Amino acid sequence: MFIDHIQIYVKAGNGGNGAISFHREKYVAAGGPDGGDGGRGGNIIFRVDEGSNTLLAFRYKRKFVAENGGDGKADKMHGKNGADTVILVPPGTLLKDPETGKVLFDMSEANEFVACRGGRGGWGNRHFATPTRQIPRFAKSGTAGEERELLLELKMIADVGLLGFPSVGKSSILARISAAKPKIAGYHFTTLSPNLGVVALGEGRGFVAADIPGLIEGAADGAGLGHDFLRHVDRCRLLLHVVDIAATEGRDPIEDMKVINRELAQYSPELAERPQIVVANKCDMVLYEDEPYCRDFEEYVRSLGCELFYISAVTGEGIPEMLVAVENKLRELPPIKVYEREITAEEEAAESAAGERETTVRREDGIFYVEGKWLYNFMGQINFDDYQSLSFFSRVLQKNGVIDLLREHGCKDGDTVNIYDFEFDFVQ
């Protein structure tokens, strides 16, 4: 089964919590705080797997969570850093935001990308010791790791794409010019997924060719298989437009070309402008030098400004000349398309900061509930049995506008406020 479009959920590991500990040793008076720091949470890393060409591995597993960092321990012992989770994807995979469709990263321009970073480890209580606060009974909790939904979209990396109607011989041509062994049979849609083949031309020269499943009229609107696989033509620098010049199924080669080019334009105007070489296959089954409709076909191809080659995937006729033309054309064309990142690091940071500092207040049964991602992380840093820690808690609520927000929602003296199961009476 070929899968090239799938949505997954990824989450980096949370940072470990700092420890609250005091040194205890015989003959050592007032050893002081010695709580260790928490470990860093594991990252979510995408890495290119050169040996794969489908997203089939994500069919049954769509949730990836990295390891959390370990908590700090006594005697200034640092918690263990969480292990990174490495996700292997085929070359050419685009990582996109499912909501906006914007490209986060193109896995064809680098072998590795950190999609979510692990949370930072919290500080142990030894960091909070001061000349006036020598017995800190609180520590800092680790921060949460980043998380997000991601849309994985595979756009195969090939220099040349073979396209045309079903049964015009695209798979046969690929099998003839490369070591690829696609399924070849005499019925429509034998090819159900794109096939890649490396065409070796000697002395280290060559290119990668992709056999795209047969297109039919309405492919850009979802008819046949074209809607699913037209995206794999996007990266191709050159298109080999294959037609059945022998008209073995009674179709007109000129009309076939018009239909396919119309579908390309409807799917992507940019793709319709991509350079084409026309390949008239099955020339061994027709005396193309004497056929009037072949003269009309040649005239039509000339009007498009394309080169034309009569070939036979069965006998090999015309194939060497076609490969030379393809190689020469590729030398003139720019490199394979790499999609620019559409979500900048600054935009990501701004969105993350806005989400982390967002605070909500709601009232249910006379109780004011205060929630927010930053508050959830902050509550883990407070020791509610320690006066100094409670004072710090009060100052942070005031500084970050939580008290003002409660007043705006009608909270008055004596009303109950609940922040993640910690309840207290509101005092103006």
C-alpha cells in the first residue's frame, strides 16, 4: 500500500523537576540545601530515511511522545536527560501545519529537523539559597515539552516525471531505461503508486525518473488516481509526456495531450509551465513515417515548442536518442524544487509565547476557576506549606495580571478562587 498524506501528533518530553533536599552528614553542621536540577526532556527529531518512499509506517502509529527528563535528586545530583524520539521519513516529505497548510520544513533540503524541543529541567532548591533565605523549601518544576499536530505530505524527489494516460507504456519505459521493476500488465491502472528508477548514463552521469500512475480526464478533481499522485510531479524538473502513437485503444494522441495538459494546468499553473519532451511510444506497431495522423501530431507538438521522439519500450528503438536529449535538457534546468519554510521561527516563538501566557477565568457554582498553560507549569514550583514560597506565588499573580483579570470577571472579597485544585479566598 502506498501512503503519501497523513496527519500525526508529536510531543517532546517534559523537563524533570528540581529536588528539595538538605545535606545531612555526621559532623557537618548546617549542610544547607543540595537539591539537584531536573533533566531536559527529549526532542522530537525528523530524519530522512533514504531507503523508503512511502509513509506506510505511519498508518497505524500516529502519536509520538519523547521521554521526559528525570527529576533531580539529593546531593546535587542532576536528573537524567530524556532520550530523543527520532522519526524516519522518506526524502521529499513536507512537514505542514494541518490548520493553515503552511510548510514548516521540507525534508529534502536537510537530513534532520527538530520539530519539537524538550522542556527545560527545573532548578533544585540549592539555587534559591540567599544570605536571608538559607532554608529554601521550594524548587522549580520542569517546563512542558512542545507539542503539535503535523501533516506529513510526501512529494517524491525525481528529476524526470513520466506522465500520460493509462496503458501508454510509462512503466515499460521506466523498466527499459533503469533497473526499476514496476508491475507491467495490459490493463488500466496497473500502476497504483509512483515508481522511482535511477537512469545511469555512464561515467557517474544519470538522473532519477518517476513513473506517475495514469491520468484521466478529471484527475485534478479527483477522478481516477491522478488526484492522489499529481503532487509527485511537483518536484520534477522535466516531464516526459508519453502517448500511444499506435492508438491501440482508439484514442487520438493529440486529444490525449490536450486532456493531460489541461489537468496539469487545473492542478497547478506552475506545473503546466514545466518543460516537456513528448515521447511517442509503441512506434514499432505503426509505420509512423507514412501515417497522415502522425504528421498532424508532429505539427501539433511543434506548435507547443516541444521535442518529439518516436520510441519503442519493447524493442528499444529511439530510447538512446531520447536519453541524450533528456540529459542535455536537465543541464539547462534549475535544481529540484525545494519548498521554502512558510512558518518562520519568529512566528513560531510569538505563537508559543502568546499561548503560554494566555490566562482564562470562568465562574461555576460561585467558584472562579483560573487556567493557563503558564499557570499549570508555575504551580509546580510552589510549596504551599512554605510562607516565602506563598509570597512569591502572590507576587507572580499580581505581576501577570491574574488579580486584575479576576476583578474584571466580578470576583470580590471572600469569593473562592481555584487554580488547578488550589483554592483560596480572594482578598482585594
